[in-house]
Amino acid sequence: MQICSKVGVETSLDAARTSARATSATDKLSCFGNCLLVVFCVFGLEAQDHVGKPVPTYVTGDECLFCHRVKVADTWQQNPHARTIWPNEKGEEFVGSKLARPLRRAGYGKFDILEADKKTWNKDKFANRCAGCHTTAVDPATKAFSTTALDCYTCHGVADPNHTKDTALMRFSSKYPKNALEIVSVCGSCHLRGGKSRSSGLPYPNNFVPGDDLFHDFEVDLSQVDNDRHVFTNVRDVLKNGATITCISCHTIHADSSAKHRRVLTGAICQDCHNAEGPKSVVKKHEVHSTLCEY
């Protein structure tokens, strides 16, 4: 077991899980206790790091859905995360929803993308700009992806083979300890558009695997307010203020429902979209534009 000499805490992710279990039993923590928890989580995530390394062996979504064929498989094909690359009725493939761009296969794990002029096929743009967030398991050396769209591995990481006996071993299961830094690292790996990998220079993380500390290699200016402001605000609150509100506090990933989102407006982050007073259904107008995604 490795020990961090600077703060005297265990640095393994298992230790972070143990700490999370212990601290979740207490609702009232002192400021000092909260600070220790935040430091502990940060150091816990640094225990694993896949930057620039080969893609690890992982269980594919097809294998996952064999057991999770109810409540996951029956809605997955309609989930936006499953449609980051999507086919039309002719079998032609596209990337994006707001401004769908045609793709064509160019070998294993490769796509050419049609430019906005609708005439020119670009052989490099998809690999250099799109692959990291629209496909699964991009090889750092070749930029070839393993699967189109997002597989279970993208968010859940490498599955512990014993999770069938203890679901607390499976990242983001109902029994898995909630770790705010871990959650925003996973969501932010795609939704923090405008950042870049320090090691590769690409606008997406260099072989990020859930459980890694995204911000060890992914550089992003969290002071941005016009680019996906809701996401940037939330990540900034977690990293700098130790906030525990995260994306999944409001968004239900495996259900076509906004029930959690409608419960109550309880924090300042809610007012990014909602007004402080009046009906919840009345939201502030805000359009998201992305130079990276060209819309």
C-alpha cells in the first residue's frame, strides 16, 4: 500500500472508496474535515494514470448488456451517449446532432469527415478533433478508436470481475461511493469543450480512463462563461470549493426522465438556467456554440 508522505493519506483508489464510505455516514463535517476529504479524493484519483499508455483491456458494452438487458439495454439505443455516432435508415453514419456531418469508413477505427462545403472529405479532422468524445477507447499512438459512439467503458471504466458479487465495486453503481472529483472527471472528459491534453496537444483527453484524475493532463480554462457555462461552473465549484453537487445530482443517465432535475432548485448553479423566482419551466435563453465542433 502506497502512502502519500505530504499529507499522510493512502493514495490508492480503493482507499478513496473506503474513505468515502466512512465519511458518508456523517452529514455534519467541520470545515477542516471537508478540506481533508477533498484532498483525499484528489490524491486518491492520482493513484491510476493512463495518459499516453495503451488502452487497457475492458469489457465491451455487448457483454455488459447481456446481464443489463433490462433498464439499460431497452433504452440505450435512444440514449444520446449511444448516438454520438449514428446511422440513418440507409446505414450512412453521421457525427453530431445540431449540425450532423456525414462520415465514411477509412480503415479500422478511422473515419473521414465531410467538410462544411459538402464536397471535401477530410482524412485527419475526425481523429484529431472528434474521436475522443464521439467514440470509445482511442489509441494514443494511432488515434484509432475501438467502438463507434460511447460504450459502457467510457463512463464506468474497467469493470472489476467481482462486481457481480459486490456491486459497490462497479463505478457509479447505486452502491458505489459518490466522489465528486471522480464524477466531474468522467463527465468533463467530453463536456469540457475548449480544453486540451498537455501531453498530446489534442482537444480531448489522452487515453482518459474513469478513475484517473482528468485534470492531471487535461488543461482547461474554467473561467469561461460563454462555452457550456453550466458545466464549467459545476466543475469549478467541485475543484475549487469542494462542492458535492455534480452532473448526476440532476441528470439521470440511464433513464429518459428529467424527474431529478424537476425536484427543487436548491443551489446557485440552478440559476445558470432557471430564475430565482417564478415557474421552474421558465428558463433563461442560452445558446451553446462550439468552435471545436463547428456550430
